[in-house]
Amino acid sequence: MSPPSQSPLLDLIRSRIAQHGPMGLDEYMALCLGHPQHGYYMTRDPFGAGGDFTTAPEISQLFGEMIGVWLADLWIKFGKPSDFILLEVGPGRGTLMADIMRATKRVPGFHDAAKIHLMEISPVLRNAQSKVLVNYETRWIDGLEALNSAIPVFVIGNEFLDALPVRHFVRKGETWAERVVGLGEGNTLQFGLKDADYVGLESLGDRQLKVKDEEILELSPAVSGFIKTVNELLIKQSGAALFLDYGYAKTAAGETLQAVRSHRFENVLEHPGESDLTAHVDFENVGRLAKQDGVFIHGPIEQGIFLKNLGIEFRAQKLIDGLQLNSSSVCGVDEPQIEMIKSGLHRLIDTDQMGSLFKAIALCHDPEIIPAGFHEGL
Ligand code: SAH
């Protein structure tokens, strides 16, 4: 036995492997992110310059304002139901929901109808959310099964699906091996392979043909399970969902699991519980599951195009015009503020920033309802 490390989570993972054998990447990822005491999200607020990474709502208020516009339009297209569930999954600091509510303040009836629900695993982030949403009645839930009413449900999730665990399968001729986390020399964590027993592989159909010998196929049974539950919810209660995330439009071979700490990439097996683990989202799979369940999809479309379709550039210009108009001869024009709006806009929509890598997809139970923003370019 090696001496205990500085990390209680690393010790726990080692002893689990010693007892039960190598663990799948999904179990590893779930422990790293969501272990009740030592999981990454359970112990910290990871966002912003002093944290590990930044997300779209934290970059600029414009993002949440556009999602607010999208939701208000959807609500009108749904016939302005007098009650609906507005559910955000993985709401982080609550910034997106706060911006949505601010942006929809002047839409008559929207605030009265919206019943805010937040699905959040982290007590630290729940606390942050309760502070920024103090003026709104808000309900926290642990999972989608907690929703059980007859009213429409609108689900939004930004950078949520990428936090759900993945599994890696390596093609070995006609069969597959699963990549697992085991113990190497000096009790360090290291990757290994075991025979794959995941039944989901059989349902892949043509998609697995794209993977050559020795290549890795990354699958997320957790994303699939979550999307299937969303589909059921949309069909049972009526409604729509919008997910924004980094990911690819077509299923492809290769791994995208990554660890980020202090805005830098690091080894996935180093510092378990102290770096953010995410994987790109397979949007083709999301769309395929929706169609299978009789739900209609829009997109995936690049985030930059989606936000431009919703009018983000006009909104940015309006904010800038407002600042220029309000400038007095004493204070002058607030140049730093104007620069912040411009740089936030560019980070969100430029193709070499978040504009292309990030994508949006919407799901809706009703083929007649076309959510805003999904046409290709203006
Ligand atoms: N949407 C936010 C935060 C993205 S980070 C933003 O864009 O800024 C991922 C979020 O999902 C965090 O709030 C994290 O705590 C939450 N999360 C991760 N796994 C979860 C799970 N299984 N159930 C609920 N929330 C989860």
C-alpha cells in the first residue's frame, strides 16, 4: 500500500479499484465531478477569471438576453400558456436565468406564467443561484422525475450535457474493448482495457462503421438517458428544450474527454476532483434519439449563427448607442464598457471563438411550432 495522498478523492478511487477492479470512465467522471464531499462541482464555484473556466452567460449579458427573447417567442408560439415550467438544467451561478428574467420583464404575462425550476447537483452553486434569483420564486430539483404536472415545460441547458459522464470503446476488429481506469506502478491511476459489455453498442447501427480498428468511440449513456427522459417529458406535458454546448454535428471516431484547471488543459487522470472534466456533445445522437421518440428537432446550428439570427448584434449596438447617448460632458463616453460589450459579442459569435465549436439544438413535441433562430444565416 502506498501512503495516503493529499487528495481524499484519489485515495477513495484507488481503494475502489483495489477492491472492485478497474472502473469505467463514466464511474470515474461521475466521482470526479459529483462525489458528495469531494466532487469538483460539489466543493467550489469554478467560473470566471479566478476559477477554472468561463461560460457564455458569464462572458456577456447578451447571451442570456437572447435566450430570453427565444423563450418569450416560444411562449407566444405555444399560445401564451398561463402556467409553464421554465427549467434550467445545470444553471451554474444562475446568471443565465437572471438575464433571461431581466430580458423578459416587459413581455406581458411571461413572468406570471413562468414557474422557475433549477436542476442542480452542487450545493455551493445552488446557494449562488438562490442569491441572484432572490426576487423570483424558484424551486430546485434533483432530477427530471420530480416534474409531474400537466403544464408545458421549457427546458434550457448551457454547457450541461458536456458535464455528463462518457464511456470509451476501442474497436478490436469485430469486437470492442472498453477503456477503464486502473492502477499502475506506484499506485498511480492509469488507463487500461477490458472486454466491452455495453449493450448500447449494438444499437449504434451504421454509426459504428465510421470507427476503424483501434480507434476510440466515445459514447455517453448518461446524455442518451437524459435526452430520452426529456423527450418523454415533452410528449407527456408538451414543451420544448434548448441545449447549447460544444460538440460535433455528426458522430465521429475519437475522444474529446478533457480536463481543465485554471484555464489550462491537463491530464484527465491527474488531480481527480480538482479539474473540470467535460466531453464534447454528439449532437447527431441527440437528434437521433429525439426523432426515435417522436420529438421534432431544430439544428444543430452553430452558436454564432443562432445568436445572430436572434438579433445579438442589434442588441449589442443598442447597448452601445445607449451608453454613448447617456455620456455627459463631465464623464465622457464609457469606453471600457463599450469595449466590454464588443469583446463579449465577439467571443460569443466569432467562428474562431465560441461561434462555431458551440452549437444549439432545440427539441419540440409539436411539428407546427418552429422555435426562433434555427435558419441558416440571414
Ligand atoms: N450553465 C452554466 C453552468 C455550466 S457548468 C453556465 O453556462 O455558466 C455545468 C453545470 O451543471 C454546473 O452548474 C454543475 O454543477 C451542473 N451539473 C453537473 N452535473 C449535474 C447533474 N448530474 N445534475 C445536475 N446538475 C449538474
